[in-house]
Amino acid sequence: ILAKHTLAAAGSIGPSLSDATGLEVEVLQAPEHGGIEQIASMVSYNEIDLLLFLRDTTSSEERYYTEGENEILRLCDAYNVPFATNLATAEALVLALDRGDLDFRNLLK
């Protein structure tokens, strides 16, 4: 499904995703070096149809969103970009993308 779309990921996630799947992935800056801002810009310019924003839940340390991450999620709400923060929702969104359920995004461009 994802092979039919342009993929982008921040920092080391991009090469890891590409290695694991064999898919071409545009690698953005690491989050701490501007990757968060790059993603926010892409959302603002309507260059993203859906966002998979998965967090590391294996850490026992409570982690809250950074200001930049909160801004990305706010922009997704403002620009009607569906986003997933867990694997179950990510799978539902990817399957919806494949079925054409997110074609309303084309009207926004």
C-alpha cells in the first residue's frame, strides 16, 4: 500500500524504515535539528495526506509531547490531516488510504 505513496520520516527513522521495508523514504532532519519544523511545514503547505506519529511506549519514563510535536498535531487538526499515534490507528488509516477513504484530501489541495 505505502509503495504507491511518497514517504518521509525524520532522522534515523527514515533509513530504518527504508531498510526494513525496501521502500524509498525521504529522510528529513533529526527531530532535534529541525525535523519537527520540516514536518510542521509540510502539514501547513498541505503536502501530507496522513501522518503516522508513533511514540516509544516501551520506556517506563512518562514522556509528554514537546512544543513542536504539539504544534504538528494542532496543525493536523487545523488542516484536516488524519494522524495516528499508535499502531492500531496507523493500520486503520493506511487501509483507509488504500480504499480511497481519504480522497477528500484531494479537494483540499
